[in-house]
Amino acid sequence: MNDKTEQDRATPSDESRDWFECDDGWGPLITELEDKLKALSPDYTVSQVKEEFGGLRYYASPGDVDEETSEQFYGLIREAEAKSYEICERCGQPGRLSRRGKAGWYKTLCTACSGELNFEPVRDDEGSAPG
């Protein structure tokens, strides 16, 4: 993560995206998530946004909200994280979980990006997303 202040993280915006640890293909997914989170809890804070095991990980806190709002907040994050396994992290086109090597690095990529980066799609019989 780049050296950005906590204030940058407390106010999600396009300008603060340089500390995100994922590629641009998930940008629209993250923007949509941020819009929904901000509508639900305007004072929410973000601690980290990254790719892990091929999927989006979005770590945030809703702030001082009631239990129902908190549940909705984290539900929106889980929904976006699940959608990330269907979107190429690199270009934003439809993608699928892929990996480099037998027990290697996972990323969600489209066919073109997968080929460029020497990844192979994970077969359906190998189970769901790792992690």
C-alpha cells in the first residue's frame, strides 16, 4: 500500500484510488460499491482494498450505525467481493478464476488477459474460489 494519510482513506473518491492494491478492471465494481456504501453510511471509512486469491477484498467500517445498517453495509461488500470472481481484474471484461502453476497465484481474468499473463482458467471441478 502506498503512503497515504488516514484522511484519504476516510473519504473514498477517484482521487484516492492510487493506494488500492488491485488492477483497474474492478474500478467500476468498486465505484458502484462505494456509491452504495456512502448512501448507507456517509461517514464510513476504508482501511484496505486489494486482490487476494483472485477476488476483491474490501475492508471498511460503517462507523457509528445501528445493527441493521451494519448488516446491510457488510452485505454490500460481500456481494461486490463475490461479483469480482466474474470480472477480469485487469480489463473489466467478463472473467473467471484463473491461476498460474498447479498451486500458484490466482487472479480473475478474461481469456485474453489470462493468455497474456500466462494464467489458465481453474476448471469447474476444482471447486469454488480459494481462500
